Amino acid sequence: MNDRPQLFSALIALGCVAAMGQREGWAGILALLPLLVPALGMIWYSGSVSRALGRGRGLRRARHPTPPAAIRALGWVLLLMPLLALALQRLRAD
């Protein structure tokens, strides 16, 4: 991983996993993984995801593939959702 966004997203994901592990244990980590894995895939492999979504058969065929930047942006939104939820929870606790 020589790309800065990939490294940054990996560090955020590891931080989320570590925080969830301390807070909820293994059950929390397992609940978080279905959100983190697709988010990282969308950030790291947005071009491949774009080309894969552009392929299809019959009526489901996309005429224009989704721009990789849009896929990457959605990945960042998914990745940052647990941090936003944690921040909102802490604000409510105070």
C-alpha cells in the first residue's frame, strides 16, 4: 500500500476495530467488519469496482460505469460512519 489514501483508510479502520474491541469485545468487532470491509474495498479498488459494476446482462447492463471517484467517496462515507456514531454517542453521554 503505497497510496496515502489507502494507508490513511487502513489506519482509520484499524483504529475503529481497536476501539470497538476495547468497548464491546469480539462481538463488536464482528458487527463492525461487514461495514469496514466493503468500505475499504471501495476505497482501495474503486476502479475495479467501477468496471465490474459497468458489466451486466440484459436490462441490468449499465451504459456508463459509475465513476471511481463516486465509489471511493461512498467508501469514505461508510468508513467514517462508525466514528460519527461514536462521536454522537459521546456527545449524548456528556
